[in-house]
Amino acid sequence: MNRRIDVIFEARVTVLTKVMIRRQVMCILDGENIRSCVLNIIFVEAEYIRQLNQTYLGKNQTTDVIAFPLEDFDSEMIEGEIYICTEAAKQQAKDFNVSYQNELLRLTVHGVLHLVGYDDLDEQARSNMRNAEDTYLSLCAAS
């Protein structure tokens, strides 16, 4: 089992540590039986993620999280980058009446789930993904 998880703070985050993020990701990887990974989780500001969204997805708007697989999905190995917008997370935390820390963790989980094969393209898929997010947030918080 070889897992490399790099956490990069391009934007300031004081409510989470790299250890907390890695622990959350490891819990998901264990739950999804992913044996190996190379992941970069990058926390960025709104303008940076807007540019990524425009360049790679053709959408000229800010978004909360973007996950880029760097290799085709493999049931035992994933490689990818997850970009999380700290400003969007702050606003969503207010909108959903949750802590900023919780919202950042949810976005981290969401990004990892995309890389392990979940999608949110229709209502049923969104529901499945939300259930998986809730499961991993509670399961991993207890570990």
C-alpha cells in the first residue's frame, strides 16, 4: 500500500491542519478499498478556482471544489488533484449553518469521492454522493 497525500495551502486556512485532512482522506480510501494514491489537495482563493473552472470546464464562475483525475480510474489506485475554494467554503458554511471546518472537510470528502468514481450529474447520483459524504464525515470524525 503506497499512499501519498500532499496538502497545499495557497489560501490561508486556520481551522484545519494537514494531519486532519490526511486523516479524513485516509478514512475514505480505506472505506472505498483504495490501496494506493497520489493526491494533491490544494486550498485556493476564488479567482484561482474561477480560472481553473473557465480553462478546464468552460465555466466562467467560481465553484467550491474541482477534482481532476490525473489517471483513468482504477479500483485500487487513484491519482489526482483536488482544488477547494476557501471563500466559497466560508459562504456555504454560513448558508448551511455549519462550521467553516465542517464545510472544508465536506468539500475534501466530495473531491475524493469524485476521484474514486462517484458523480453528481443527476438527482440520484447527487443523493448517493451526499449520503457517502455524510457517512464518511461521521465515520471519519469518530476515528
